[in-house]
Amino acid sequence: MNLFASAAHDGSAAAVSSQRAIDSGAVISIKHVGHVFRTKGRRVQALLETDLQVSDREFLTIVGPSGCGKSTLMNLIVGLFPASSGEILYRGQRHIGVNRAIGYVTQADNLYPWRTLRKNIEFPLELRGVSASQRRERSEHLIHSVGLAGL
């Protein structure tokens, strides 16, 4: 996939585009998505019309200069706030609110330093009320799958 993110000439917005057509079978489909923030009486175009698709088992990196809309796009995809325009589909369906089936890793450190690796991994499951034994089993699997067992 050939992706790019770029700031507009005034540095106020970004566009992310894919070189292939949007596929209705994609896990995540972003169609003509834009987002505007209103801050201090100003309208800020954070994201221009953006088209993107993410297929099953695809690993994707979005790169661009600070302030170009990368985090805005990720927050829209997971449903932290709605897009100002366009549509975002998860497995072909619109999703209202936070989509717990999607996760992403930010560039900022979001771990709780007072928790162990295992407890940081288990925290979202704890919030959902998953039992301690299930949390332990799932975190153990994740720790092993990324090669961190024993560290």
C-alpha cells in the first residue's frame, strides 16, 4: 500500500490517500473523511477528504509531519469522536461511538509506570470486567506472542 500524509501549504490540514480503490471487503474503509475542530473561535481543518482502506492482517504505518492529522485520523477510526464529513466503516458497517474491536498504538508513552507489563496489558480487560483468570491467560498469550516472556 502506498500511503502518504502531507500538510497543506498553510500547515493546517492533511490528506492520506491510497493508490488502490476502496474495497467494500476491507476491515476498515475510510471514504472522503474530513474533520474540523473549533477552538478559540477559530475553525481548524484538521483533516481533508481522506480515502483509505485497511485489509485483514495488513500492517499499516501513517507517517507525516507534526500537526498534519495523523492522530485525528486514528481517533476518528476508533470512534473517539465523529468525522465532520465522509464515512468510516468497520467490516462494511458504520459504528457509532468507540469501536472496541480496534486498537492502536500512539507515539506517546501511555503505560502506567506503577503497573507491571502484565498489569498494563490487562488494564483494558479489567475495565471491561473480564475475570482475573481470563485477563492473565490473555496477557500471557500476548506477552509470549511478541517475545517478551521472561523479561
